[in-house]
Amino acid sequence: MPAESTPYRVLARKYRPQTFGQLIGQDAMVTTLANAIRRDRLAHAFLLTGVRGVGKTSTARLIAKALNCIGPDGQGGPTIDPCGVCEPCVAIAEGRHIDVIEMDAASHTGIDDVREIIEAVRYSAVSARYKVYIIDEVHMLSKQAFNGLLKTLEEPPPHVKFIFATTEVGKVPVTVLSRCQRFDLKRVSADLLAKHFAEISASEEVPAEPEALALIARAADGSVRDGLSILDQAIAHAGAEEGGAIRASDVREMLGLGDRATVRELFALLLAGDGAAVLELVERQHAQGLDPIALFRGLLETAHGVTRRKIGGAIDPAQSAEEREAWADWAHQMSHAVLHRLWQLLLKGIEEVAVAAMPREAAEMALLRIVHASSLPDPDTLARKLASGEAIASAPAAPAPSPPPSDQPPLLALPEDFVSLVKLLDEKGQIGIAEELRYCFGLVRYAPPELVLKRLKGTTDPRGLANVIKVATGVAWRVDLQELGPHEPSLHAQEQAVKDAENARLLADPAVQAVLEVFPDAVLMEPEQRSRLK
């Protein structure tokens, strides 16, 4: 009978780290563990946290090997460099060591599962130095299970070690966290991943373009396992044609990144304000089956990349030369304000598309909103135009219901007197400024858009008054303060003088005098005071 061929093993399993030296991107953790082992300061419980695929379970097994390695001669002790050939190392690597118990908390969540551990820890290890419990996705344990584990976790027997792994450390009770030595495994950088994938490609005797490996590393998003799965797929996609090389164009197609030139074209059309061309491009992409969400993701990535390029961010090695050139041009042409506004519009658009009953239509409406916004000035330009009056002069005038009675152009309607101006500010919500004008200033001259005042009290800045009046009236005003010369009393003083004169007139009335003779303690009340008594 022909010999059975060795079953294929995916790259993520084939290249699982067998030593701490093969564990990439976690140097700080390895250094801490090495020092702890060297100084015999081993914790009784470890908590490994990090995103998927950064090596939490692999690290747990490596710690188990480091604690139980006996060396090739059978006389060794705990070491940060397990030999990999002794019986404990081999058995742990193959997942068959009787004293290294792995448990998936996602399928063993209850108190009964933890009770089995509590009962078993009383017994010494069968053949290893330490009995090691590796609990993956520990955050999935129930509250009762965590509570049941606390006492054992705090004071375990000397022959027992606990190693917990989780992707959601926030769900682990603080009482458990405080009893563990915590290691936060970092996302692996794209550069380090690309280098790692290049070594694996060489080991697999599959040529690969550096740009293709950079694309895979970026798509992995810091996860070694995800990246190896994508690399596995890329090798299969390459096939045997043209030497079976992994090419960047094939990886883009495989990952659904599609034609990034299309995203650049759409981005340019949005900036140009060409709504018809935008709709045509969206129609073309829809016919090819591209998800509108993916289109917006590409636009968001472009806006983010151009913004980073503008402030001198690092160049992505996965970018094509055409994309680098386009991003550099946009970064030079666009202001920070425009880029941030574009980002907000795209972000709002992708949220709308994600929840819309008609995603394509929602995408078109969101993109057209960006098209129309592209013709608007940025806030700095608009502020300068308002300050100079240019924006008002260039603004389209509303159609008049009838032609003006003369050939003279109509003037902007401004408050006819100082009292009307203060009333307008009050109506526009500038109550504080209106009250200051009423109480703290006396009018010297009112000639819109010029206002000269005498400050009676307070420290209000005339420039602040000018800005508020400009916003309320739509016209730039000049506000000056005059220290010497004649001026009118404050509006409040004038109002009070009118009230005093009216009260004097009423008190002089014979009928009122007769009432006061009968009720000498009676007083005159203001209308608002009378209304509060009702």
C-alpha cells in the first residue's frame, strides 16, 4: 500500500512559536518573564490580554514549557529557553501533557466547571514540576464561576500555576485582576509582520513581492494569526502559474480592496464638485457588486492618509507610486479645515449608509452632500469675508416682491435708533449685551453703522460690542468710546425718569390723594408687580 501523505497544516499552526525567541513583537513581556524565572520570582497566576492572533495561547503554552522543562539531560530547571526535546516540552507542544490542562471558558462557563478545577488542584502534578491550568477566553466565565475561583486563585498550592487569556480584559472582575500578574500583548507592527511573512514565504519556497506582503501585513491589523491565514490564501490564489509568485495586484483583488484607482477617482470628483460624474461612478461600482460601505471606507482611508501626509506622517510601504503621488498633491492643495470637514461628512455618510434601507441611494445622497459642500469656503475664509463685508456683498440677494421706487440700490435695513438696536440685540438672544448697553452706557452719536458711546460703568470692550452687533445686524460696525463731551443718560435712567414723572402725575391726581388720605400706607405699584400678585 502506498504510504499515506502527511496532512496539510495551515501556516498558522505550522509556524506557531515554539520558543520565546520565535514570539514576535512581545519583547517587553519576554524580558519580564526571563527576569522572573532567573530570580525565582514566579507569580502563581498570569493574565495575558490582547487582540486576537497576537499569541496569547501560544505564550501560555510557552510559559508552561518554561516552567516544566527539565532539559535534554533531565536535570534542568525552569528556563526562559525551554529545550524543546525533553518529554515535558514535547508533550506540551503536542497538547497531550497530563499536567497542563487547557480549558475553553467559552464552552465551560459555569460554577461546576470551576469546581472540578478547585477539587483537582489539591493533588500534586503527575509527572511535571507544576500543574498548569490554561483558561482561554476567561472573561466568558460566569460571575459564580469567578467567585468560586477567587480563593484558590489567591492561595493556590505551590505546585499549581494558572494562566488566563482574554481578548476583553474589561469583562474580567477586578478581584481576579488583582490576583494575577498581567501582560498586555501588543499588536504586531505592519513592518515586523511583513518581515515575518517574508521569512515564511522563503521557507515555503513561494516568491512574493514586498508590496504584496506589506498589503497582507496591513490587512492583518496587528494579528499574526490573521496575517498567516491571509498569506495561506494568497499562496493558494497564486497557484502554479508564472512560478506561483504572490503579487500585489492579486492580493488586492483577493482582499476585496478592489481598484484603488477608482477610490482616487471618486475622491477627485468629490473635490471637483462634479455630481453627475460621481453618480456615474457609483452606478458603475454598483453594477460590479461593490458594497457602498466599502466605497466609503476607501474614501475615509484616503482622507485620513492625505491628512497624515500633510503633517508629515510616515509613507505606507503598501501604497503604489500613483497613490503616493496623488496623496502628496492633495495634501499640498487642501487645508486642514477642508480635510477635517471632509472627514466628518464621510463619517456621517458611512453611518447613514450602514443603517439605510436603501444603501446605494443613501450613498449617492451622502456623496452629493459632499459635492455641494466642496464649493463652500472653509471657516477661516468665511470669517475673513464676514469681517470685511465681502460675504454680504457677494451673497445673492433675495428677489424683491416689486421693483424699487427709484434707481438707487436698496440699503440694508438697520435699526433706526439706539433703542431699536438694543431691542434687536435682546431679540437675537444677546440679552447680556443688551442689558449692558441699557445700564452701562450713554449715547453720544448713533449713525449706523457707527456708534459712539460714553461708558458710565463697567469694563466692556468696544471691539466685543462691535462683533456682537455685526452678527445681529449682518453689517460690520464701528463702536467708539468717548470719555469727554456731552452724552445722553443711560437708557435705564431715561426709562426710570419717565416712570418717575408718571408716578408724580398720578400722585398729584385728586382721586389718588383722597385714597392716600384714607390709606396712608398705600404705595404705587408697577404693572409687573401687580401681575405677580394675581
